[in-house]
Amino acid sequence: MTETLVDRRARLMGPNVPTFYQTPVHLVKGEGVWVWDAAGKRYLDCYNNVPHVGHCHPRVVKAICDQAGTLNTHTRYLHEGVLNYIERLTATFSHGISQAIMTCTGSEANDIALRMAQAATGKTGIIATDATYHGNTMAVSQLSTRKPPIGGRWPNVRLVPAPDSLNRPDPDGSIFAGHVAQAVRELDEAGFGCSGILLCPMFANEGLPTLARGWLDKTVAVIRAAGGIVIADEVQPGFGRAGSHFWGHDKLGFAPDVVVMGKPMANGHPVGAVATRPDVMAAFRNAFSYFNTFGGNPVSAAAALAVLDVIRDEGLQENAARVSAHVTARMAALRHPLLRDTRSNGLFFGAEFMLDDGEPATRFCANLVEGMVARGVLMNVIGAGRNILKIRPPLPFSVENADHLMDRLEETLRDTKVTA
């Protein structure tokens, strides 16, 4: 019997290595917002934020090839590329953020951010939401709720109820701030103190709740009063996806002390970063000896610079705002017995489904996603109940692409059986 790719994967990579979809998709080619499988079937990519400016963008490909053909080495040698990139990157920030550490992944960057919080405050307690994901390192995985850590969560970690604009309304953020204040008190009483809070400005994995500008102000005030810092994980909201703003924290209207970036920075080339103010950076550098062999290497810097160029030259942030308005209107017109809410934040969309008894329509959403894949559209689910469609296409996504997506979604909603 011929060994399947799934079987070969298990033999060589071990059990329980995640794949998307009941029948994993074997991709062999990508271009713009489209990908193709080994059988030649084309899929509209409405899920992946890694190819931020489109799959295999020729300017990014050329930048990688040109620099790889010239020089690539680690960052203990002087090279202008990484400095040019950090200058361009930090020019997009306000709030005094002007320095950065380059990494290879967002997980590494979030790990550094946690240590920055400790160095800047002298405290070790950290707060996150109870439906979040910030990466895979030992420290950052303590904040994830999908698989509780072996031996239990570290005692200096507090997870607070995630915002939920549909099921637990909190119009001005007072309830969330109250939970955070309680977590601060617990950390103080336990002797850890509060070093800070780590959150995604879109609360993307939590379900993309609809939050007004200034919603986080009360929480920020609580953290600052406790002597902690605010860390914004911009892996999903950043680099123009918010449409109206380049960064999610600017759209929500708060000033972070540290900003973390990852996947979209170099369109698939492994690049991450953590940016901050000079005072926080100095505290970190004095407290920790940190070096990343490949973070910000010449090829990575060239790829990341090319992404910034493409976002600017092709007007992709403006495109995100324009297409967002179109998709938002079409999603608002959707009708289905289980549909409870549709929401958007720039080029990021959600649709929440619940059963008549108030339970999350988890299986229905899983079947809905499979129906979309069968129709050649890639998407997935988010939220603690896995009952919210997650639609997050690359930034070149057009109005025409959006209509293709929505036409297929309307068909699939009609054809998918309602199950618990």
C-alpha cells in the first residue's frame, strides 16, 4: 500500500501534529490571494495572514533572492539592513517606541516581552485573557488555554475572562478592568506583583469582539497604577490589517509600552520583532543577556523591508479599509437560524453561531468550514467554543474576491445541516 502524506507525516514528525480540515489540503503553489493543491484545484485564501502582501509577491521574492545571493550571516557582524528596517519599522509607531529586537518568530518576541516586563518593573506576575494564544515557548505557553501546562499553570500567571461583546456585554470596558484589578490584587497578595498585561488589540483568538475606541482605557489605568506595563501582540492586527490604522493598538486607542510582531512581517520568511521605548529596552538589556543568531539577518531584513515597501506602494492599508466596508455590509445581510452576530475589524471578520439552547454551534461551524473548503475557500474558526468563523485574508484581497467569498458562504449556509 502506498504511504499517504498524512501517514508519512505521522511517521516522521510524530503524533498529533496539527493540520487544518478533516481532509488536509496538500498545497503546492500560491499567488496573490490564491493557492493550488496537488490536484490543481484553486482555493481563495481567506485565512492566512502569513502571506500578508499576497502569496509569493514578486518584490519580496526578489528581495530574498538578491540578498541571499549577496550575503547572509548572523547578527554579530555589522550590517545596515537590519538597522534600515528598524528605522522604517519604528517610524510607524508613536508613544516613544523607537527601538527593537529582531527575532525569528512571534513566540520568541512574546517571550522577550514577558522578560521586558519583569526587567522594567522588578515584578513577575503577568495577566492575559482566558481564551488567548501568544506562542509556543515555555513561558508564553503558560498563557494558552487550549492545553493546560503539565503540572499546572505557573503561580505568577492570571487569566481573566476574555471580552465577549455578544454574550457578556461590557460597553465601556469596566467589567474587564474589574477582572484585571482583581488579578492584580491576587498577584500582589501572592508576592509576585504585576509586571504587566499581554493582549491582542483585536482580541482575535478570543473571537474578535466589537469594542469601541477607548474601551481598554480603564484596564490600562489599572495596570499602570500597579506599576505594570502594557504589551500589545500585533501579530494578527498589525501592518495595516486594521484598515483605518497601521496598528491595532492605535485603532483601539491605547498606548502600549511594548509591541510584539511576527508572521506577516516578511510574508512567510521567518521574522519576528519586539519594539519598545529606550527606557524599557535599557532595563531589559541590563537584566538579561539576549542574542538571537538569525533574528534580523540580512535576508530576513531584506524580506521585511520589501513588505513595508509593498504595503505603502500598493496602498494595501487603504485597500483593507475599502474591502472591509464591503464585506461588513454583505455579512450584515446574512441570514441563518443559528447566526447570532457578525463582526469586523479591518480585513478581519467573524460570524458567531449558537444553538437554540445557548450553547456554541461548534459542530455546525466545523461542518460549515469543511463546506467552504469543498467550494474552494479557506477559512477556519476562533473563540473558546470554536463557534465563530475566522475570515482573515491577505491584504491584496479585493472586492471581487470578497464577493466570491460571500457568494460561496451564502451557498454553504444554505446547504450545511444544522447539528449540535
